[in-house]
Amino acid sequence: MEISMINKTELADWTGPLVSGPIPGPQSAAFLARQEARESNARTYPRHLPIAIAEAAGSFVRDVDGNVFIDFLNGAGVLPFGHNHPELVRVAADQMLVETHGLDFPTPVKDAFIDTQLSMLPVDMQDRMKIHFCGPTGANAVEAAIKLCKTATGRGEVISFQGGFHGSTAAAMALTGLVAPKSHVQNGMPGVHFFPYSYCSQCPLGMSPATCSTNCATFLEHSLKDDLSGIPLPAAVILELVQGEGGSIPATIEFAQRVRAVTRELGIPLIVDEVQTGCGRTGTWFSFEQYGIEPDVIVASKALSGMGLPIALIMYDKAMDVWEPGAHIGTFRGNQLAFATGVEAVKIFQRDDILGNVRRRSEQCFGLLEPLQQHPWVREIRGKGLLVGVELIDPRTEMPAGDLAAEVQSEALNRGLILELGGRDSSVVRLLPPLNVTAEVMETACHILVDCIVRLASMLDVPAP
């Protein structure tokens, strides 16, 4: 289909959105209709964000009707520098002339990528960790991590946490808290036990921070040590330190440290899923660095290549390297383009102080959203770094306000801001901006979000009797 543009200005030069008509525009609507007719019913994003994208650069995308949007979905977090960073594009293009696909053969660029990734670990972890390259998704890396832990321990049970998300493949879905996708797929992976997560604003144990002694961690500790708990000693505990899809919920430091302490005491490998939180998203390279713990297995994917090229890996303690050759394979585990851009991405992180920008823009974002904190339809503004969520509730019932969140997402799109939803009943409006986002773009985006929530919520308020 031919695409006409209403504005030819280079996207890299934009500082704000421009929407000139109803969303979807006529050309987007045509593309969406073709997609409806030909693509799987499982597609998700275009149902809530009804645009067809023509091009993208930095923090902006332009649809086929010429509308320009600030993109705070950001490829579901895979683009640490936004779209099409010119240096990474050049590196990828150069690597295409050398080699693109290498299975698990050693190559100079793969060796450099391994050096780079190990160098980003805390110093005392660098010499004791090994890397395994998986199929090119975070879910496949989760599958690999579980398989490794079961093999290394000879045990079969796995503990996960309510609200967590680890993927949509068989084992990853079994470990995910979301019930809906499992209800249609019978005979999932057995032996998974879910425990409460430290979701303090809506405690699953009915506690409040004033009276709680991190009882969720106490419950886990007692269950692991009680020979009448019904739970055999597990092969692994898997944990997100900030639940992304679950609603941008950070674990408390005490919760994380106590989970690490009891798993270490009992010889249970701790897997930290850094698929969404890794590569600087929370203000440190890995989120676990902010919790004072060291996992046995790290799962990483999403932003590793710096520009959305697929790659996934696990890093694990060498003592666990008990696999036989071919124990976990994948045809596309040798993406040479992703290795090349991944090396360059870390150089850019260090040269441009990207982690410092994450912390500065995070502080700015929370400051700009602060007026919402006292709003009756807002339960909490939370997150770490540039993984931010605004949880909406109906003040009349204290129930998640998923309908309001959907309206906020739609209205923000109409005003040129792309946002994601998550959490219970999709009631958390989530921000996943590029990690090099500017202060100007952040200010514009936050003003749009605040105005959308305040205006739409005001239309729902019911006068007191």
C-alpha cells in the first residue's frame, strides 16, 4: 500500500508529538483491516494502539497517516536508545558484510560480546559466571534457566511469585501469574508453586506496611523449611525484582534479601529474571545490584542488542554447569548482528552516561507525576528507574480501574503519546521510555499523562450522597 506523509521533517529532530486527525487515520485503518483479515487473533498491541507505523527514530514514531507520537512503549522495552540509533545502525550494517548467523561457533564479535557482558556484572561475580545463549526470546531463556536448575539439582519443583510474568511458552507460562492464557492450555508444566510477592500497597496477606514484618518472605521461609508444607525442596526460585507486566511493582529490599538468604541456606538456586529490568532500565545495569544480592542464574534478553535485534542468554554460576552437549539449543542463538550492536551499545552507555540519565529522568518523571499521588483515582505511582507505573483504582470500590486505564491509554494516543497497560485488570498505566530520553520529551509526555488522567477521572466522579 502506498503511504503519503503530511510532514517530511526528520523524526530525529522532533521534540514533541503531532496528531492531525482522528486515530486511526484512514491509511492506518486500512492496514489494520488487512491485518485483521490475515494475521493471528493472538495479536495484541494494535487492538489498543490502533496505528500502522511507517517509520521511527529516537523517541518518536510516525504512522502511515503522518501523525507523530512519543513512543513510551519502546518496543516493549527492547530499545534502550529508542529507534534506529545511527551508530548502532552503522555497526549492524558493517557486520552484515562479515557474518550474520553463527550458531554456537566462536567468532571474534561473539567473544567481544561475552567479554562485554561479563564486564557489566559486579566485580566479584565476573570470574565465576558462565554464559549460555538461548533461542532469541526472554521466554526461551527462562525455559533454559529452569532446565539448567532441574538438571543441576536433580529436583523438579519450582517456586514463582504471584503477579510475575516470565513468558508465554510452556514452562515460562506455567511460571507466570496471569491465569487467563493458562485456562485454555491443559497439561501445563507441573510442580509450580506460587507465593505472595511484596506488593505492599495491596498486600496479598492483608497486611499494611505499619504492621507487616515482610510476612510474605516469612511465609516462604516457613513453607520451605516445614516438612508438612506439602512442597518438596524445589529446583529453583524465580523472581522479578521489579514486576513489569505485573504493574511496575518493585520488591522491597528486605523481601529480596530474605528470599536470597533462605534459598542460599537451603541450597536452592535463585533465578532473577532481568528480561525487562536488565541493561540499565532501573538505573543500574541489573536490578539485583540495588538489592545487595547475587543470584545464581540471571535471565537477560530484550535490550541486550541495543536496538531490538533478537538475543537472549542466561548467566549462571560455573558450579551449575552440568549440562551435556546439546542440552539446550536453538538455531538462532548466534545472532552476529546483535553481538556487534550489543558491544557498541555498552560503549554508548558508558560514553554518554546513560545510567546517569536514567536516574535523572526517573527523578524528573516521578516529580512530574507527583500531583497524581493525592488523586482519588490513583492508588500508587511506583517503579524503579525508567520502569514506571501509575495504578488506577475506583475510589468508590477500591477495585482496579481497568476501564479508566484503557481510556487514558486511548486519549494519550489521540494526543500523541504511546503508553502500555499492565497489572491487575490492566489498571496500571506503564511508561517504558528510551533510556536516553531527553528532559524535554519526558516533560511533554508526563504532562499529557497527568492531564489525561485528571480530565477523564473528573468525568467519572460520583457526588457524595
